[in-house]
Amino acid sequence: MYLSRIRLRPDAAGKREFWQAMGSEYQAHHMVWDLFTDGPERERDFLYRVEDVDGLPTIYAACRREPVNRGGMWTIETKPYDPILRSGQQLAFVLRANPVRTKCDEKGKHHRHDVVMEAKTRLKQQGRSREEWPPEPEIVGQAGFAWLATRGEANGFSVAEGDVRADGYTQRRFRKRKGRHDISLSTIDYTGILTVTDPDLFKVALFGGIGPAKGFGCGLMMVRPAGR
């Protein structure tokens, strides 16, 4: 695997073709894909997240192949990525995730439910007025942490509530280029400290991502030694 930092060149920010490519969420998705694909049949073999750094887009990616600067608009830095992990190791991490739970209806069809909206639905069902609800950041923090803790059990790590911050809850809606229906996507940004419980499982999670919507910038967990 490789770890890449891909920064938009300052001179490219003034190019019309860049802002045309960033015209929608789905177009931005294809712009990132173009850095890694080598043909229309290529399956996604990378994880990424996009950040705004000094007013310019920066892409962080874990990838099986080095990205290619086809448009010449990026500065790309890439290094091998094979972290040495051990049980009990504490790591600082950042993660942007799409925190949903999959439930099956009476017809056997699976549906994904946003955990924050689920928490709000429970408050309504309890008959509590909005004035009685906890503040929005508290709802997001509690629902987001519970989701991450459950994911940790299956992915070789554990988290303690006081060591994790879950915020930045965002709901986005966009449409595929030829799609008839809107795509809804919610994200939470996590920062904090985790403990490795199963190094092999955790490495799979680092390389394969956590949660759904990986093709839209979710699931990449970036780690470093805690306290560094």
C-alpha cells in the first residue's frame, strides 16, 4: 500500500477546467477517481478524504497503486504504507465516516439508517418536545461514538468515550450524472485515541476502510503514535 498527499497547485486554482470538474459532489468524485484509475473497468482500490488546506483542496489517500497526475494540476507526495502494529498500542486517529446502520424491513429489504437521525427519531417517539432534546452536538457525539465503538469491535480496535470527539455532522444530497434519484450522504468527523486489540484485523481496516460510502471520501482512518 501507499499513503499519498495530493495538493492542488496554486496556479491550477485559476483554471476554469478545475472548477468545472468540481461543479458537483459527483464530479468531484470522478476527479479523484481519475488520479487512480487506469481504465473504465478498474475497481476502486483506494481510500481518500478531501480537506481544505489554506483555501485549496488537499486529498489524502491510502492506495494500492501510486496516483498519476494526468491533468498536471496536482502536487503529489507518495510513500510506502505498511504500519507496524501491536496489541495494546495506542494511536491518535482521524476519520471521516458515513455512520449508518443497516436494518431489514418486513419484506426482507435492507435499508441504511443515519444514526443521528435515528437518535432524533427515538427522542420523538419518547414524546419529548424539541425544547427538551439535548443540544445537537451532544446528540451527534453520543450517536457517533456508539457507532464507532461497535465498528471497533469488528475491526481490531477499541475506543473510550472520553478519548474520542465526534462532530462536524453534515448531510449532503447530490445526483449521479445520469441518475434519476438523489443520493443522500451524512458524515461525522472523528478525532481521538484508540487502542489496537487485534493488529491483523486493524490493518485490514486501515487498508480497506471503515463504514460505507468509501467512494465518496469516507472510511479512511489516518493514524499516528499517540502523544507524538
